[in-house]
Amino acid sequence: MRIATTIFLTDRTITPVRVARELEQRGFAGLYLPEHTHIPVSRDTPYPAGGELPDEYGRTLDPFVALGQAAAVTERLALGTGITLIAQHDPIDLAKQAATLDHLSGGRLTLGIGYGWNVEEAADHGVEWSTRRALGSDRLALMRALWADEPTSYEGEFASVRASHAYPKPVQKPRGPVSGPRTLIGGAAGPKLFERIAREADGWLPIGGRGLAESVPKLRAAWEEAGRDPQHLQVVPYAVRPAPGKLEYYAELGVEEVVLQLPPAEEAEVLRALDAFAAYL
């Protein structure tokens, strides 16, 4: 099993360069970074985990800039977003960012995408909350038109692009209906999400990994119904706090990669956490 990590990198934490170097030297598989452009002070949306929203949510580094630094100082470390709030991006710009990072890193990018929880943050980006999932699908399809080998136009519900020259191209080749960087979709289990994953992605990025014994068979059924190769489905539990037996349980479900949660802290505390996680490598 590949053991990757995620961390809220901020202006107060360990730097992208230091954590990336430490992860690669210690044999970890990857680094995934979350995204929030801003957190409006006037906010009615409750924090999904309950209680007060942690300070790091409003201080996150831009994941693509930070992962670019990580790519420059590593050779093997996988680089991922967990997650990119796809509805909040201009899809033409995002297609360029993702393709550039994938190209410069030699194909190491995983594009983890999701639809968010903060209504006020999305609204400031002009996102109508009820349409954010459809908007995300539309933007992903437009991005894939720009990633195509030949100039390809796209006309969607929310946006369009003319047939264009758009380089660099992502390194990974098309697989089934999916092209571009390895793409995982985050979100709570359910038939609509699973249908979207089967149609648009390489797999699922479930936060915490609870309830997988019940959910994974349903996702596999949706995947196979869409005509996808069952051997290619990827389920990557995300932001996991490891415990004895947990990773073995995931392996029994066919999980081949897990993303462990690091503290949003200064260097010394993060390195202590990596020392503790070494037992799972």
C-alpha cells in the first residue's frame, strides 16, 4: 500500500520544500494539498466537522504554487490536490495550471476535485450553490477539450471554448472516458456521486474512510455499469488518522493508497508526526 500525506500548508507552517524533501527521503508516496481561496468572516455555513472552523482554513497556500515548489525539489513524490474546488476556477486557467504542473513534474499530478462546503466562499466566485456539481462537470469537460491531442472545441451548459492550441499537455494518456492527470473526486457516498465518478474520474477520494465496506461495492457496481474496467477503479481514503488494523482493513477492500493527515504545524511537529507514521511504511 502506498502511504501518502496531506497537510494544510499555511504562512505559519513547515514550507512546501521542506515537507516534500522529508517525505521523499523517508519513502512516503505523495503529498496532497487542500484549497480555500478565502474564508468570508460573515459566514452562515457551519463547519462540517462541527465546532469552530480551524484557523488554517483561512491561511492555506495556493496548492498549485506550493506543489510546484515540491515538484522542483523531488523526483518521485506524487503530487496531489485534495481537493481543488473546481467550480471556483476559470476552467481555461485551471487546465493550463494542471497541465503545466503535470508536465514539469513528469506526470506526477493527481487532480483531486470536489464541490466544497462553504456557500459564502463559492458565492464570492459567482457560483450558484445548487448548480455547483453540474458546473464542476462542465468545467472538467472543457479542460479535457483543451488537453486533447488535436484542437477540440467544447460547448457546455456554463462555458465554451473554441478549438485551440493549448500546450503543454498532461503526461498521462487517456483511459476509458477519462483524460488528463489522474483524477479523483471527493464527496460523500451516494448514487449521484458514484455515477459521476464512473463517468468522469479514475476513482474516489473519501474523507476519513468511514463506511467503506458498505460504500465500495456500490461504487464498483456503478463503475461496472458504466462499462469501466473494474481493475482500474481507485479508492483513496483521505485525511486518515492511522490506527492499528485500519490500513489492513483498507487493503482487504482493495485500497492501494491511503493519505494520512499531518498537523498544520511548524517543522519540528510535522517531523515528529512523520516519525510516528514511519511505522506504517
